[in-house]
Amino acid sequence: MEWTTCAARLAEEVAHPVSRWREALATTPRHLFVPRWWKADEGRWWLQDGPQDPEAWMAAAYSNRTLVTRVGEVHADQAKEEQADGLPTSSSTLPSLVVQMYRHAMMADDSDILVTAGTGYGTALACARLGSEHVTSVDVDPYLVAAAADRLHDIGHHPQTAVCDITGPLPGTFDRIIATVSTRGVPAPWLRALRPGGRLVTTLAGTWLIVTADKQEDGSAIGRVEADRASFMTTRQGADYPPNTGPAFKEVSHLEGEEVSMGRFPVLNVPESYDVWSMLELTVPGIQHYFSHDADRGRKAWMIHPDGSWARAEGVWKEFPTVHQGGPRRLYDDLERIRLRLNMEGALPLTHARVEISPEGVCTISRGAWRAEIE
């Protein structure tokens, strides 16, 4: 099957017929940016080689899904083994989400934008829409930047590219900054790199929150949490994510708690509950979550924090669980306060919350009497 037929079908799935992104999707050969990728199966990553199976390559490349291209320090392009272990560290984001982030940027035809490189596919869409002269693409990984630049050049796009940590100084000034990686807050260098009236679009690490904000005359930015959701890999400064500094899962998974109680709600897989997970991350950042269930509807959930706090909830389906907690903070109590608020009010104060970002990068999210501050 010709790639153009596949791309046209993807464009039809992702973009409205009058969308200005429709043509970019239909004319961008995504498969050239993802010749090899990693597929998760039974707790491991398995290498997929597109040219060895062209039919599967076209099906994967022109599906509306994310394709992981780097695990730990191993890029699929450079992999010598068929298996890998570790966390995903780079990917080709599902096309609909790339376009969604670009739409939030509200870019004009002559907007100068900064985007995150990854495989280069999102950069290619931006070049097709705006022209290469308006696009700058950056990544912390030199290989990713070089590979993306080569593939962009092969299809006639020549944006500015740079190797840099997106949380640090940026290579120029821009009308729009669109990050398809997540950050803990909003880096102060973004505000310095944004031109007056410029807009930033990002997601907050450990949440499903999309934040948009427009630069003000005093150097701050004001915006909101958008109604739709997204989650991206967190920014990294090195070749891989640093090792976890808190207790290992195996060390606390079966401990008897310093405090044992009965939970008020059935066991929840927190990362699957978008608003609860996001609210908890804003309240107690850095919690790792683990979840399991069995054929008899038994459910277990663990929470582990770098400060040594941990919690485990065990229960069956709709029953109230037994909760074990240890360490300096009672993590499960924090979770249950959020769930109680959700039950009492019917929603959490996140969607359309006001976002204020100081010139120093302090991000304050508020709605009504509720507020959270992120350094």
C-alpha cells in the first residue's frame, strides 16, 4: 500500500475537513521518521523493524498512536538486541495529540515557534503548516536532533535545530513554545524566550493537565488549565531518567504498616483516574503508583514517595480496603481527602483553573478558594 493512501486516511481520522492541519497530516511521511520502534509485551520492550515488514510498518506508522523509539539509553535505530528494559525516553507522539497541542497554541501563519524534536514528525507537521523558516526544533539528545534533522531534510524541510535542555536557555525568541514533553512547572527561560503576547503550551509532569498561558507586559504569563487532557514523558537532563531515590517497591510492597486502617473508598488505580492523579501530584509531587488485580476481583494499590513514605491498599472490588501506611507522611490520607472532595462536590477544581506564572517561573494554579503553587 502506498504511504500516501495511509497518510490520507490518518488525516481523515485526525483532522476536520476544513482544518489547516489536514493537508500537513496527509502529506507528511510519518514512516520515514519511525523506521524502527519498541513494542511493549509482557513487561519487556521488543524491537520492531519497519523495512523487514512493510505492511506492519505502514499500519503502525499511520495509526493514531504513540510509537516508543527509545527505551532507557537505547534508541531503536541503534539497537543491536531485540529486547530492552527500562522506561520510555523518546517517542513519536500520536498524531492527534500533536495536532491538539498545536491547536492550543493558536498560531498565526507567520508565527515563529519552538517545538520539541523527538523523531521529528511533529516538527515536520509544523514545517508543512508554517514553513521551515518559522520552526525551531530542540531536544536534549544529540542523536535525536541529528536524526530528525536528516529526515526532515530528506523530505524538503529545513527548520533550525538545536541540542539543548528545554528547561534551560532556549536558542532564540518565539511567538509560541509548544512542548510535547512534560515539565514539573513552567521553566523561567520560557518566559524570557517568549515575545510580548506570545503563548506557551505544555503539560505538567505527573498529571494529565494541559496548561496554556500568554505572556504579559510585565514578563509574567496568565492562562488556564484546558478542558482536554494529555500526558507526556517528563523532561530529562541526561541520557536516561535518574534512579528513584525513595524506597524500592520490593522493599515495602508487603510491609506491615506503622498505621493500619480501613479505607473509605474501594481501591483505585490512581493513574487511570485522570483528575484524582493530577490533583494528588499537585498536592504531593513525586509519588510512584503501582496497581494489580486478580481473577477473583482482588485489587491492590501501592504509593511510594522519595521521602520514604509509602502506602498499600488491599481490597476486593467494591469493598472498603485495608490500608497500610508508613514513613513520614500518610500518603493514603492525602489521596482519600481528594476522593472525598470529588464525591462531595462532583468534580475537582482543575478544569479551566486559572494559571499565573511569575517571571521567575513560579506557577500558581487556582480556582475558587483552592490553589496550588509549583516552583
